[in-house]
Amino acid sequence: MGKTVHEQVLDSAAILFAEDGYAGVSFQRIAAASGVEYSEIGRLFGSEDKIYEELLESLFSQYSLRMSAVLEGSDLPVVKVESFARALCAFHKDVPNFFPLYYRELLKPSPFFESIVLKNIRHVAYQSDNNIARGIQKGTFRYGINPANATLLLAGMFHYFFLASRIAKSLLPESINDEDFITQALDLYLNGLQKSE
Amino acid sequence: MGKTVHEQVLDSAAILFAEDGYAGVSFQRIAAASGVEYSEIGRLFGSEDKIYEELLESLFSQYSLRMSAVLEGSDLPVVKVESFARALCAFHKDVPNFFPLYYRELLKPSPFFESIVLKNIRHVAYQSDNNIARGIQKGTFRYGINPANATLLLAGMFHYFFLASRIAKSLLPESINDEDFITQALDLYLNGLQKSE
């Protein structure tokens, strides 16, 4: 089955909004990029705002679902940290417009920041915090670590890497590759987080 | 001594470009924000591009100078990692427009990306890589760590924290504060990087 006109519009809009942000994209540009008539887009969505809102909601709920899937359940805290990092990296690859949109929201929040961005990011962070806290309780992770700090560190390590490696490729030396980076980052992070024997 | 008209224009432009990026700011807006006449700005700078270029050059060379100051010299590798992280955080505070502009360049490079952004970021990263490599040679840091990965991790940890804490304050739980975060981040990072006894 091919894409619906609705999906076609959202796909094109995702690329444009990732490039130019919430306020930088008009119906005209979305029409030109998607090959869908201007009037048809108006009929389907009503306004640029509605397209942006629907897109943001779709990307952030995908993010939240994918991350929650690995943070819920009964795996050991160390395993969940690894799965979370790998899921984050897979999501960066599969949904390349998510992170540019997220960063643009952090740099200049749209009217949907609270209801969509904040809600979903907090939900995931809360689950990760709980996982770190459980690791401290179990004696796997060091006592005294603030779980919120540990979550923020983990996210930052990978977000910046993907921002640098996907978008600004020339920033990084050639010696860096994905699998190496992820493995070393996790290794360093877990080594730092775990109690020494 | 008060600011020169030149400085006044650059200060106002910094805020506007940090908010709306390279392509989003006109002479008109800079004139309105700085209180300097439109025609005077034209005479001083010639074009919006020139203002942006001068601003970027000034912020990125400040960054490079401040980071190099702590990465050069004869301190031990561990001390340099700490000083580098603290200098990075101090720079975030002192020059709040630097990081939004840097992130905007990563998201959508301007014509000055290579000549200004890349040149300075690479210079600092190179010095940090050397410091990590020296720590491995000395037996302080674990053998097998790729210095470029370690630098990228360190930068990412702090960049994302400041993006989240300065710009999107509501993203973070109240339990997070600067000094705690920096201390725990450095502790976790150095604990992860160092050889176990």
C-alpha cells in the first residue's frame, strides 16, 4: 500500500521543519515539497500550526513508546541502561528528523513545547531515573549518584554524538565510528556508575 | 568607558541570531534592538552576513582561547579534564549566546561553518584528544579508550546539560543543580576513564 496524502504531507513537512524550525515553514513550501496541492493541504490540516503539532505529537509519542519499551519490564538495571542507549541510537537512525526538531524546541520552544515535548521527555526521563535508583538500591550502582544527573549524562552523551555525527559529519575525526563510540560510551558510563569491586 | 556603536550592534545581533539563526535576522531588527540607526549599521558592517561573520568569529575565538588556556601547560591529564569541564561550564555562563549559535550551526551550517566553527572546535578537540592520549600513556586512563570518543563524551555531557538547564529550564527536575551536576558528571566520567587500582 502506498502512502496516504496525509502521510505524504507529514513526511515532507518533517524534513522542512527539521531544517527551519516551527516558524520557518509555509503551506507553499510544504505543497512544493510534497507534491500535494496547496488547497488540499489546507483542507486536510487547516493551518501550518496543525501540521507541526501533529508531526511533533507523532514523533514524540514514537520516541516515548520506543524508550519505554526497554525501560519497563524486569531486566537488571545495567541491562536496561545498555538497552536504553542502544534504543536511543536506533531511534536517531530510524527517525532522523526527531532530534533536529527536539533541539529546535530546546533552542526556541513552540506553543507545543509543554504539552508535547516536555510531557514525553519527562516520561522517559522518569523511567530512566527509576532504573538508576533501582540500581543504587540493589547495590549495583554507586551510592550518592543523583539518578536525574545520571539520566541527563547518558542522554547528553548520545544526543551530542548524533548531532555531531549525523548532521555535522565534518566535525568529527575519521577515527570515530558508531559502533565503537556506543560501546566505549556505555563502557565508560557503566564503569563510572558501578561500584568498584 | 561605554560601549562603542560597533559593540552595541554586535551585542544586540548576538541575541537575535541566537534566537533565530543565521538566516532569520534583518538589519531592521538589529536596528530596532540596538537603537542604532539602520543607515549607520549599513555603513559600519555592509550586510547582515558581515555582522554574523564577525560575531561568530568573536565568539568562537573566545571559546578557543579560553579552552586552550586550560588544555595547554603541564598539569596532569586528570587535572586538565577537570579544568576543561569547569572552563566549559564557566563559558556557558559568561557567554550565553555562544551555545545556541553553535547548535544552530550544527543543525543548519551557515557559509561560515567551515572557516569559523569547524576550525575552532577542531582546535579545542585536538588539544583535549592529546590530553586523553597522554593520560593513557602515563597509565592514568584505561588502555583502549579512543581519545576522540572520550573528548566527544565529555563535551556532550556538558553541552546537553547546559542546553537543558539554561534554555529549557522546565525540562529538568528541581533536584538538579549546577554544582552537583558538574561534580557528579566529572566524578562519573573520571571514574569511568581511570584504570581501576
